[in-house]
Amino acid sequence: MVQYDYLVVGAGLFGATFAYETAKRGKRVKVVEKRSHIAGNIYTKKVDGIQVHEYGAHIFHTSDKAIWEYVNQFAEFNRYTNSPVANYKGEMYNLPFNMNTFNKMWGVRTPKEAMAKINEQRAEMDGKEPQNLEEQAISLIGRDIYEKLIKGYTEKQWGQKATELPAFIIRRLPVRLTYDNNYFNDLYQGIPMGGYTQIVEKMLASDLIDVELGVDFFDQQDEYLANFPKIVFTGMIDQFFNYELGELEYRSLHFETEELDEDNYQGNAVVNYTDAETPYTRIIEHKHFEFGKGDEGKTIITREYPADWKRGDEPYYPVNNQRNNALYQQYTELAGQKAPNVIFGGRLGQYKYYNMDQVIKAALTTVAEEFDK
């Protein structure tokens, strides 16, 4: 019997980073993963010469130079810049909201004209405290952009009417008075050439790491807890405790991927559909993440549908409202009492919407807390 120092539950980015750093310190690690593949939601698979993002678009971006240098150990990144386009009933707008958006919306040409129009539109909320997401959005950007580019998309994303969503969900909106379509302000941005899966493959390649796929932790939970001195758990913290304090809320996603016999379907990697009538929120055309690379006459597209989450569904992101955040805090207190040898990590274990760079940083912070005491 191999004696392991750690069991890592989940072969996504948090679990793989922790396992990699732990093995570097000479510890033996076993990784169990419920899915049939490693890399979690950043998993990519080559189809028709195209790296397909199986679980939605993933663009790596960060302003943290140390994290950028860290991830570049495992892959070479291209210079991809995220510049999504919004389709509102056939009208095409640049995102984030910038001078191209304002010119298309109102015909304005200068930043001064754009701000005058935005202020004119925001005036309907003068003197009022926003009571819901709709009012908050109008107070920030005005009704025209809210109606065409925010309302339908947001209601599909959250599965609720904007008038029923709390105002704090939209604390601010990116408004750029330049003709710059780059969605992110981060210093570093790109896509790993050859896909994301290679990153996790290299992290887990140590002789001190054993990986088992298709293994559900909950089928052997008691045995794992008894036999491993330390466990890193990256699944849902409420499920770990069999929902004994109640369910946390999550949003799920459904993907429909299609192979097309054409070179170029939509001319952009990401097109958001912001009207209420279109049931999906966006279409991803994967080959544009690598500047059209792929087999001639072929392209792969994915339609992304938000969905309510229920037990048994894949949870994609937490619903961080006040009720859920308070319940999560109760679960962390319960973890300290009942599971002192378990480290909870990642989006689901820490119930936090992390970007990829934040996942890596959180994992490295956890490693430091574990080993550099």
C-alpha cells in the first residue's frame, strides 16, 4: 500500500496547482477526479485541428506578473485579446461599452458627446436610490444601453427579472471613452497555444502524484477521511457536509457544440446575444482563440445556455448574494469543527467566483499556509 500525505479531490486548476507544489516539496499525493478527464472546466480537446473549450470560453488574463510567469512555465501563450461582440436582434455592438458602442448606439463621435448622452440618459434616476439591478444599471449607463445590452443577457444569466435582482450585482459597469475593444484592462492576456489541458498535465506529471479518473469522492468518503492525513477538497462545501445547514445556490450551464463545414461562422471568438428571445447567452467559435487555426473548411461552435442548478447538475458558479455568503460562513465554521484535516479550495470549496489567475493565486496561498508556517 502506497502511503500518501495528501488526497486532492478534483483535478482542476486549484487541485492541480496544490498537487504540483506539494510534490515539489517531496510529499506523495493522490488525486481523484469524478470526470473522465483532468483539467476541470478549463479542459480543452483538439477537434478538426481546433482546441475546443469544452466548458465555455476561457481567456487567461491577469495583472499579477508573478502569476503570469508561473503559468507560463507550463505553456506558451499567444497574444489573443478578448474583444467580444454583442448581437441585439441583428444589431452588432462592441463590448465593453466604448466609443464604438456609443457611435453605433447614438451616432456620437467624441468622448464629450458620448458623456453628454450618457448623463442625459442617467438623469431619470436623479435623486433616487437604486432598488434593484435595473435601476442600478440605468443610474450607471442610461436606459438605451441597459435595454439593448444588459437587460436580456442578465436575466438569462441569472434566471430572474432584472427588477427582482439586487442592485449590488452591478456595482459598476466598464465605460471606456476610447475606441478600444479590449475587454480586459489587465497587463497580461492570452490563450495557451495547444490548449489548456497541457497545463494541468504538466502539473500532475510528477512521480509523486497518482491520478485516478472517474472516481466519485462521495462513494468512499468515510474511507478517504479515515485513511488520508490531509484532504484538499475542491467540490461543493455544502455537499461535503451533506447539505446539513441547507443548500448554497449555484448557477449551471448547458453547452451545445456543433461542427460546421465552413471556415468562419461568425468572425469572432465570442458573440453575446443580449436580447431576451434568444435562449442562449453566447456563441463561441473556438478557432478564433488561435487566430483561425484549424482544418480547412471546418469550424466548431458552442452555444451556451445558463440554467438553474439542482442536485446532480454541474455547478459552474456561486450566487454570492447576502443569504448565500452568510450560509457559506456557517459552513466554514462547521468545517473547522468537523473536518479539521480538510482544506476547502477553488470556486466551489471556497464559494467564490474566481478567474483562473485568482484560482492559481488562491492555491499558492493555501500551499504557503500549509508548508511555510
